[in-house]
Amino acid sequence: MSVSIQEDLQQLAEILEAAKDAGAAYLKELPDRATTSHPGALNWPALPENGSGALNTLAQFKNLFYPYIVASSGPRYWGFVTGGGTPAAILGDWLTSVFDQNAQLSTGIGDASALLEIQTGKLLLDLFGLPENFMGSFVTGATMANFTGLAVARQWAGQQLGQDIARDGLRVSIPVYSAAPHSSSLKALAMLGMGSANIEIIPTLPDREAMDVQALLEKLPADPNQPFILIASGGTVNSVDFDDLAAIAQLKQTRNCWIHIDAAFGAFAALSEKHAHLLNGWKLADSITVDFHKWLNVPYDSAMIFTRKEHAVYQVQSFQNSAAPYLGNPWEQFSYLNYVPENSRRFRALPVWFSLMAYGKAGYRELVENCITLANEFGSRLLETDYFRLLAPVRLNTVCFQPDPQKTNGLTIPELLNELNRDGLVFMTPSVYKGESCIRAALVNYRTTAKDIDIALTAIVKAVEKISNLKKASPL
């Protein structure tokens, strides 16, 4: 053992205390920390021949890089759908690093972390009101959840056509349909060799991002027995629109199809009595993607792919480790490494279990409904400024809007966002809705309050008026 590691072991308690203090200091200042940073060129140190130990390295980090850590886990980081970390989730996540388990086996040899993962999956089914004929597997995020679900769908479709795609490669054409797929689904299709451009985009309903089911029916294969994959939206990116999942589920009565629902954060509508109907029909899906580093507010990275237990054979065929005898026979014992892409698996279930047990259904119901209420308030108050218009109604927790050029002296979205990012009080990102440039604000953080809406609105109005006045003073 090196001298520096040995010395760190001798003062491990002090090191952990320093980590606790650094974390507590960050969390204390989080509500006031900037949502953007501008580090420029940093004077990075070279790799040392002899390290300086953990505490000295922490001090170096604080001086060099800590000032540029943004408040992505804070109450006004609305650009991506990014949650924070609840206290219980942070506790579970820190212990995940300490315990350093490789969550794989539930029986036989190895650690018992998979047992907790199985139980956490059951708790999540209860939280979302999904039936027990689903099994859940933790992955890194929605991208890998969509990849996993679509990989199993690909294997299922191949088997319908007499092909073992996982073993022999993609030798058949599999139709894939969707109306407003997330970019991660397109990325998954590319990684799976199915082609991101080989997806049939179905028209949406007027002024919606939801699929026109009648248009879908007109595009489906003439042969009702031909297998196909349908990627449905359980909450789109820009307007959190939901496909008619109940109508889509009816296809399974007459068509040979796999229904994959991307409900990365829209799944949490199930916790709101007023919005749960948006998910009607999702219980009949074949696979469902849900992110937890979004609305569940656990630290990155954490997501789950739910798949129907009846499809386990296709899932194992897709991800089995049959060529590794030391990992056991995938058909004789349960191991998560035969159900998801990763062999090495962080103990992601632990922070989720901690948070679910700490706050329960009521805690998360309150969190979700608070974000929905605040999103509606933010949308209404944007309209009251008379500077903005909404491109879509606030359906859940995301506000999709744009400046009115007639009332803001031709203000552009990049101009507004650049000015807001200069101040760092609120972070939002540009997007495109139905062909129109827009700004989207997604509220999913448990810390966000009405005070944060006030702060954000004040900053936005100030930015609009500043840019407008500059343009008046310096006309082109």
C-alpha cells in the first residue's frame, strides 16, 4: 500500500467529516448559488508523481473548481428536467459509494444488493399504481432505459419473424412508429442498428404534440400479424403532452405490436389525482421508461426500465452473459446483469429506497402537485407581463413560451437567455415547438417555492426591459 493511501486511511474519519462539511456548505448556499458559470481557461495542475492526499486535494478542488459548480440541483434550474437530491436520497447515495456494491445477484453467491433492488422496484410499482406483472431494472438514465426497452422489443419482433436478432444480428425489417419521440429514443434506435431515420413519424393532433391515432391506424401494416414497435409519449419534452395511451393500448387486441412508453418524468402524473387520467392505458404497455433523477429527486444517475415479466425470455436473450461461466447460467439463476446492458452496476436502488421510505406516497404527491401548481402560476404571470405568449397550455410541470416581438422590440430568444445566464438567477433552455422557437421551463425540484417564481419573473422582466432599452438607444 502506498504511503499516501495509508495516511488517508489513518485519517479517514477526518476525510469523511470534511466531505460532509463541503456538501453541507454547498447545500446551504444552493438557493442563492448561480445557475450558470463562466470559468474560462482554468490553470489545471499536472498529474503529480506523489499525490498530496485526500484533504489537500479537496482544498485544491475548492480553490480551483468549486466556484464554478452551478446550482443544477437548486430551485431555479429549469432548463433540463433536473431534480435535486432530497436529504434521504443524498444519504442513500453517499452510502452507495461507501458500500460500493455491484448489484447483480439475488440468490446464490455475491452480495444482497439485488434483493433491495427487487424490493425497490415493487415500491415503485405501488407508487405509480402499476400492476405486479411488471419487473423493474435500474439503469443510468432515460437513454439507457429506452435503449433497454427497445432492445427487448427488437428481440421480441425478431422472434415473431423467426429470427434471433441478439444472436444472429439484424436481418429483418421491423416497423417502428412514433409521433414525438424523445431524442434518446432515436439514439437508442441508432445504437440498436435499427436506424434513427427508419422510424415512421405519425402526425400529431392539431396544436398538440400527441399522436393522431387515426393517422397511425392508416399507416400500420396491412397484415395484422406483422410485428411492429410503437413508441408512445407519456409526457413530451416541450409541452408534456401525452399520447392517448388508452386508445393505443387497444391496438394489442387486433395487432401484433410492442408498446414502449417513454414516461421519463410524465409517469409522476400518476401521483396527482387531477392528472392521473393522462396515463390511462399505460398498464397494458410492454415496457415503460421512468427517470428518477428527475421528479423523484435522487442524485444522478438513476432511471428504471419496467418490462412485463412475460417478456423476460426476450430480455435475457438480449442481455445474457452466456459466454461467461463465472457469472453463472443466465437461465438457472436471476441476475440483473442478464436483464440490462451493464455488467457492472452501481447500487442505484439504495438512494431511491431511502427516499421512498423517508417521504412515502404523500411526500411525493405533495412534491409533484406543488411543481404543477407553480408551473401554472409561472405561465399565468408570464402572460401578465404582456411580454410573452404561451405556445402550449401548461399541462403538467413545463411552461413553453416565447417573447412577443411586437411588445419586446424584436427581442430574440438567444438575446434573452444570454442575458439571464449572465445573471445566473434562473436557467432555462431554448427549444422548438411545432416549428416555432421557444423557451421551456421545467419545474421538478422539491426546493422550488413561490418565492422562486417571484425571483425568476423579476429577472426575466428586468432582462427584457434592459435589452429593449438598449435597442431603442442604439437602433440598427
